[in-house]
Amino acid sequence: LESNSKKLRKLLESPRVEQILEAHNSLSATIVEEAGLSGLWASSLTLSCAAGLRDNSELTMTEVLEVLESMTARANIPILFDGDTGYGQFSHFQQLVRKLCVRRVGGVCIEDKIFPKTNSFLRSEGQSLAPVEEFAGKLRAGKDAQTDPDFVVVARTEALIVGLDTAAAIDR
């Protein structure tokens, strides 16, 4: 049986344009799968909104993991989870990665902001980014913690959102 991480990796490595669609609970995940799409994006924004919370790390890791587990219990397509900043330091990100692997989530995308994160659409130029070395260390720590060899860790820079130029974004 092919893991969700392997399925997600195949989507990301496909020479074709592949589509994934946002889902924020098991019902929306089921609808996406039944519509014939190949993958899911579990956005921190929509997960937070569905819980009636703001998108600034108010939804805890435990709460998110419960929702993701309900989604993977119903849908057999991979989830790429928007893990914000990884819920804190490198050790928090390691814990997240291990728990995502147990719940059969295909991968996680984290951004280079400081925890707790603020939604990218709010006061964008006043937000702080983590130093490059710190963020790279967090990514390495997450990869070291994965229990599924195909688990996907996606790094995202918010450099342009905070007002840095393209060269700075590429460097990050």
C-alpha cells in the first residue's frame, strides 16, 4: 500500500501540472476526493477560521492534529499541511513532523516567520523573519524526525510579503 507521503511526492515530482484543493475538515476532504482531485491542502487560515479563531497560531498543534487525523481517516489522497512556523522551535517542529507521519499526512509546509506567526495579509511589512541559519536548522531537524522516508517538508519564504526584494527572497 502506497503511503500518502509517497503519493504527495509523486504529485510534486510529476512533469504535469497537478491540482490539489484546500480542505479544512473530513467532509471537505471527502468532497475533494470524490471530485477526482489528487491531493489536499490543509491551510492554517481555513483550519483556524473553521474553529472560529484568528490565523495567528491560536489553533494549537493538538487541535490541528485532531482535524488532520479525521481527514486522513476519511480521504485516501495526500494532504500537504500548512504548518505555519512549525509551532515554535526546532524541537516543536520535530514533534509536529513525527505526529504528522503517524497520522498519515503526506507533508508539511512551513514558513520562515517568527513564532507565533501573524497572518501574511495583516501588517505584512512589520512582521519578522527567522534568521536563515535558524530556519535551515529547523528544516533539517524536521527531516531528521520523519518516520516515513517519503514525508515531504516544504520550505516557504515570506520575504516578499515583509517587503524584501526578489534577490533577498532568492537568497532565503
